[in-house]
Amino acid sequence: MFINPDIKLIDKTGEKDNFFCNLCGFPLQTHDDFKKHKEYSCCTECYLTYAESRRKEWKDGWRPEQTVLDEYIYMRKQIKMQGVEK
């Protein structure tokens, strides 16, 4: 029995999906991450941390300062590494 290993994806919408958060750079993992990313250009964690309380400002272009964002990314990486070590 022969199985063709070539998989062809046909996308007629022309939309490009991004698999990483535009804000923190972490991969999008859940359906909710993709929904938030489509509407707010960020993952669910970044949405809850930054965008939810400032929806109007967020839609108008507000983003956290780079130093704040760098600290946030560092903390998320630390939390992620703690889960790996156990």
C-alpha cells in the first residue's frame, strides 16, 4: 500500500496567519490566542495584561513601552523555565 506523503494546502482566502504574538514573540498555542491575535494583534496573555483594560487606547495604537515589555517577556520566560525544570 502506498501513501502519498505530499500534503497540499489550498487557501483561497489569501489571509496569512502569524503563529507568533506581535508583542511578546511567544508562539500562539490556543484557539483563543488566534482569536485575540486576529482582533488585537497579540496573544491572550498580552491581551489580558495590556489590552483588556485599555481597549479603546489599544485600538488607537497604544502599546507598552519597550522596557516594560522586555521585563514582561523576561518574567514569562522565567515562569516557563520553572515549569520545564520540574
